[in-house]
Amino acid sequence: MNTLKLIIVFCFITIGFSHAQTLNWASLQKEHRHVANLAIGLDYGITLGVGYGYQLKTKLPIVLGVEYSLPSGKNIADDFKTKVGGQIRWVSVGDFQFSTKIQGIFRRFENNYVRLNNFGSDLSGVIGYYKPKWFLAGEVGFDKAIVTHIKHPDLMKENFAIKDGWYESATGGNFYYGLQSGFSWRSHDLTLKAGKAITQDFKTEPILPFYVQLGYNLKIK
């Protein structure tokens, strides 16, 4: 891949990484089978998202989910991100709980110079103190861009020696870490998370290395 493609792929990867529904495990009851989610955040731009989770009937709490997010802007249909995966609460010792999540990601980015379609993954762990009405936890995760399809308009091909096709994003990944908290009442959660990201080489930071997200969950029996 030439230098131009490396720059383009790097810019695409730093558009944003994913964050699953923020759950208060202490307020999530077994009868809450459905969790609807709305979110707004700052993640390399203002992003809006919707999500749905389904809690399985298992011994350990497991919530499978699908999420869709897109940036605000003039041509919002050009860029979007979808995530499919799940979260599982592994350990509960008193009010301290530990959970992990794994998600598959499909992202799209398009401008006047290139259209990028990317498949990736997101893995993270969360440990914190959970009460039925509030919680505070820390999160560490890794967002990996695995393979990207690059499509250029004819104008770009006429001026640069570039080719369309699939490319492995060997250096495309971000570690992220931060805090998440929230308040819960009846079947509602209001959550807030914030943190910082760094590229997988631990030497450089994304264009905007911070993220903030405000979310709302509605739990339905």
C-alpha cells in the first residue's frame, strides 16, 4: 500500500471507535429481557446512536446487542457504524463486578476522494462498584480495524497511482481507557462515560484523543 493509502486508512480508523451500551448490572433484573438505548457523544465528532439489547436466560448475565451510530453533519448518510456482539458479567463479589464485551464492527466513510468500508472488532473489560441506583466503573478496551475496502473516484485515479480493493489494516487499532458512571431509577438508566485513546503502537494519539458519551437505557420486561 502506498503512502497515500496509508494516510487515508489512518484517517478512516481515527474517525471513531465503538462503545457498547453502558449497563448498570446491579439494576438489570432477570426479567428485563429488552434494553433500548439512545446515545449522543463526542468521538472524533458529534455522534448519535441507537441500540437494542436482549438479555439471555442464562446463569451468568449475558446481553446480546446491535447498535447503529452516525456522525452529525451535512451528509450523515455517507458515514455510519454498526456493531453486533454481546456483554457478559463474569464476577460479582459484593458490590464489585467485572464484565467483558466483544463486538464485530462494520464502518463506512466517504468523501470526495475515497469511499472506505471497514470490518473490525472491539474487545473490552469493565470493573467497578455497582449499586441498584448508581455505579462507577473503569473500562479498558481495544478497537481493531481488520480489513478495509477502498474505492476511489475516477478523478483520483487520473492524478494518482492508486488502486481500488481490499487491504488489511495491520497497524489500524486504538487502545482506549476511561471511566463510566450512571444513575438508575425504575426501568431507566442515565449513563456517562469519558476517556482517552491511543494508537496501538503507543506512540501516537488519534486526531481527537478524548471521547465522551451520554446515554439513556430503557429496560423492558
